[in-house]
Amino acid sequence: MQHTVKSEIEFQGVGLHRGYPVKMVIKPAPAGHGIWFFRTDVDRRKALIPALWNAVRSTHLCTSLMNDDGVEVSTVEHVLAALSGCNVQNAIIEIDAPEVPILDGSAAPFVRAIVSCGLQTLDKPVRAIKVLKKIKIEKDGSEAELLPSDTLRIEFQIDFANCAIGQQAKKLTMNNGAFARELSDSRTFCRKSDIPPMLASGMAKGGSSGENAVVFDSQGVISPGGLRHQDEPVRHKMLDAFGDLMLAGGPVLACYRGKRPSHGLTNALLQKLFSTPGAFEIVDCNPVIAAQLPGVGLLPHEVPASDEDAKHF
């Protein structure tokens, strides 16, 4: 069955790219509502923004959504990944700024708060998007494809010229709480050389090495505390893709294979999926399918610890 959060969950922080202070509240929503953002700092008549693939306005360094009135919200991928990874299909996300708070640069703070709050079971079955045939996108040496599968699997490869990151690959079946355990605490990252051009373009104003991002130079990690996982970069790229896939409007039953993928490539993949006749079907999840959805079976002790208790590499 579908789920929402039991009660309101509040977060405060700064936006990674614009650097604005922001308060965000995840609120319960009824069955069939889906995920919507509500900008409390604009005219109420223009404030609602759907968390859907066809509302994506920009994918430069993050995923940004915009409604028909030109109101936007950006860096949505981490909170969407947390909701999907905790088996939440319905929520209203009230936010008083144009960007989701970055918190520690991962989805773990969102996951911890959602699990602590608990879920409310609703009276309708989950509706999933089942991929029926291969869909593939290639651009500038990057690839992404969706293949038929009974449950969501993610297989990723990244390849950075920076030898401290280099080539990394990982495969995960995203059921039984795998997102929370394996991906949710992996943080956004960049190379030290990326910072000046990002700042010059008006991005990364809220970034802070060691607090909400992992920074690499040519020799290794220069952020205090080091890595949470030896392959944290590829895990974070998978986290981002998982959040971007939630913009399909429900759980995706497919194998997602990515080679150097990006936010833009994942969105292009969804666009192609939904515009290709016979490529998918919408299914009501029976108990067998529902048991394989992300977040089902997640136990509180499996949620990653906060930095105070975590072990770093």
C-alpha cells in the first residue's frame, strides 16, 4: 500500500548553490497525491511545483523543477531519493526558498528524520512504472539505459581523470532498505579545481568542504574527516540518479545502467521512456511486487549513523 509520513518533519540549513538560508517541512499527504513542493515565500496561487520529470527546468550540477508560473525549486534529488528510499509516495514539501537545504551533502539526514517520524499506511496500492523494453540515451561519451526488471536495480560506472577518484563501479538491487544502508550517507563531491569556475558562475555559494561536500585534489581527499566509503563518489552518483528517477511519478521497475551519467542524462532517459510507445506500463503493486520496493523492510538500526558515530576511511 501507499505511504506518507506520520507527522511534519522540519529541516533548516542553506542551499548548496545559492547559499540562501532555508526552512523546509515535509508534511503528510493523502493517497494518490504524489510529491509536491510548495514555496511558502511566493504567491500561494503560484506556489505548487510537481516533482515530475516534465517539470525539470535545469540539470546543471543539480536537478531544478519549475511550474507553469515560473516558480522553481532546485537541488531536489537528495530529498526525493530519501522519500523513495523510505517507501514514501505522498508528501507536501513546504519550503521558504528556491533551493532544498543541502544539510551534510547526502540524503542521510532526511532518511534519519523520516524513519524517526514513521510512516502512515494509506488505502491505495502503490502504482509503479514497469519498463517493458530497453531505452537508451548516449551523449558526449556518457550512456544511460533502462532495461526490463522485476525490481529496481542500479548499475553505475564513473570515470574521472583525477586519479584520486578515477574509475569506480557499483551494482545494487534497491530493495529491502538497500538505499538507506548503502547509498544514503554518500555526499556530493567535487575536485578542488572545479570550485573557482563554479563560484564564478554563481554556483556552490553554500558549499563547505567537510560540512556538506567532499573535495578532492590530485593526491586525494582534502576534506576534514575523509570518506565515509572508499567508493563514496560512485555511491553518491547512484544516490542522485535514484532521486532523479523518482520524478517518474512512482517507483520504477527496471535496471538502470549508467556510464558517466548525469542529472540531464537521467531526465532525458525518462523523457524518452514516456514518449516511446509500448516502452512501459503502469501497474498496481500486488504484495509480491510491493515487497521488492525500495524502503520496504528497512529497520531503524540500518539507517546510517550521524557523523559523531560514523567510521570514516
